[in-house]
Amino acid sequence: MIKQPIPETTVYKKIGEVGVIEYLSLNSLPWLVNAFSTREGGISTGQYATMNFSKTVGDSPENVRRNFELFGQAIGVSTENMVFAHQTHTDKVLKVGAEHKGMGVTKDRDFHDVDGLVTNEPGLCLVASFADCVPLYFVDPVNRAIGLSHSGWRGTVAKIGTRTVELMQREYGSRPSDMLCCIGPCIGKECYEVSSDVAESFYKAYGSEKCGRFCEERPEKEGKFLLDLPQANFEQFVEIGVKPENISLPDLCTSCNSDILFSHRATGGKRGGMCAFLMIRE
């Protein structure tokens, strides 16, 4: 079981052997599928045990394919209807449609270096992978459009969350004030120490007042800072016009729960990858 109490903004459940985390604010929309995986319910072994979705860490492609099938069955989504981001820590966000179904899961992608996806097409499941970085969910309940982005420290400095909202504004007429946003399980502040050059990047991007709320210098360690990535993304969402009460902050640390959630830092890189899933039902 997860060591930390599950926050009130989320629900953890087992569907058969598959562990799933969902967001209560998104569960209130019956036309939406939202899910975040745990390590439970897959077939991978060793450091990838068991529900690994990463194809780049050394696990067998057959195991990864089967894991996608098992998780898809648990949440009611076919792998043929998934589109998997190609994450390289960019701020690039892509509008996807039916022609992208299966890409990155059952067939090759025709896009690269894309860390965020948006769509308003029912039956297309957006997928992104994580193992400490921040999952960002975006839902426009008025125009029925969705977005899903991967935001590590580089993506957070580059404000991929803002880029995602801006693309939804242009493509679907989404208004930030209408949107529901969820910040998923990721490494927590007390577990995420960064160097001064990383901290300086955040001060340049966010300014000293905002940065002071999520970047804390460690006086006992010269040149080291504790970085609160969820709070940084929260500040970003509020800045672009998302209502604070519409932002879910699960406060679930991957490093503190590395027995059930994959964490790059906690395992020294010997790990698999989890995925976030978001889909408008057909």
C-alpha cells in the first residue's frame, strides 16, 4: 500500500491486480476517463516490477506491450485508441486526432520531441510517462477538450503547462477560468534537491516573489536548494488564469512511495515508468 495517506483530491483503487489513482474532480465528469498507474498489476520483473510502461529503460517490448493491454483493460481503454507522447523535456504540445490512434503504443509515432498532447476528439486516450516528473491534466468541461503534459524541471521552467492551456485556447476556445487542472504524483519538495544553476533558471522564469514560494535554499548545504515542482506548476496555472480552487494538488511523493510508484531518484535510475491516461468517452 501507499505509505502516505491518499489525499482527499484523489482515490486509489485496485481493479483486479491493477492499481489505479484517479482524481475526484475529474471523476465528477461522467464523459471522462482519468487514471494514473502504480507499479501494481503488470508482468514486468526485477527493477521494472511490475506495471512498467517505459520502452527506454531496458524492459522487454513484449512486457511493455502487455502492461499497456492490462492497464487498458482495467480502465476500459483499448491500446489501439491510445496516443503516447514522445518526451524529451521540451515545452512542445501537439494537437492530436483520430489519425494518431495507437502511436507510441501499437505503432510508430509520426511526431517527435513532444511532451504535451491536446484533443477534443472522443475515444482518443492521451498518454504520458513519469517516474518523478510532474503529470499535468487539463480539462475544459465547457468545450469538452482535454490536455495531458509531462513537466520535469526543464518543462516547468519553460512553462509547458502554460503552453498547453494556450494551445487549448487557440484550438478549442478554452477559457482558463473554466478549466479543471490536476497535478499528479511526482517527487516532493523534501526529496528534490537541486543545484544553484537550476534554482537560478526558476528565478529567471518566475521572479523572486513566486519562486520564493517553491524554491528554498538549504543553508546547511552551500549551493543547494529544495524545489517544490507541484507548487511551481500551481503558480503557473494561477498566473495564466486557472482558478486556484480548480487545481488539484495530490501531494503524493514518488520518492517516498517508491515501493508502489516508480522513482528515478529513489532508485538511482533503476526503475520502470508509470503513465497518466486521459480520454473523452465515445
